Amino acid sequence: MVKELRRRQAIKRWLYSYPSLFLMLLIAGLLVKGAFGIMIIERENARKAEALEAAAERLALHEAALNQAIAKLQTEEGVIEAIKEKFSATRAGEYVAVIIDERAKATTTGQEGKVWYQKLWDAIISPR
């Protein structure tokens, strides 16, 4: 009985010694670090999954638009309209009116006669 008591006390003394406590803290720290690493990876993967779902949704919408365009091109009116848009073509008896807006002329800033350092100075000083 005395031997058993001494053996238990020796085990307790070893478990509560500074090196063993340090070793247990080190193991616990490594476990916590691993858990945090897994949490970070899980959050990153969740973000990537959301991005992939959004991309899949955009692609589905794009596919629907393409299918609609294909369906439109399978009709005679769709083909004629596409040819008119791409090649600016007209059928016999059709006319195209081109309207030019004369107000859309290029304007000058009035800095053509200035030297580069005068333009730089005006750019620095001019209020916006």
C-alpha cells in the first residue's frame, strides 16, 4: 500500500512538474493552431464556393441569352436583321438615312500656342 501511494505521488509529481506542464501546453498550442488553420481554410473555401456559384449563375444567364439569340437567328427575320446590323446592307427598295449631328464638332482648348511649361503651370494653377 505504501509503495502504491509513493508510486502515485511520483506520477503526480512528474505530471505537475514544469517540463511536463510545458510539454502539455506546447501540445495544446499546436492543437489550437491546427484548429485555427482549418477554420481559416474553411472560410476561404466558403468564399471561393460563393464566387463559383455567382460565376455559374452569370454563365447560366449568358447561356440563356445566347440560346435566345440562336433562336432569333433561326428565323428568316432574325437572319435579315443580323445581316443588316453587321454589314449595313439593305434590301431592294429600302433606303437608309444617315443623320449627322453638326453640333458634335471637335473643340479646341486654346492651349496650342503655349509652351509645355505654360501648359503645366496652367494645369497646376487652374481651379477645378
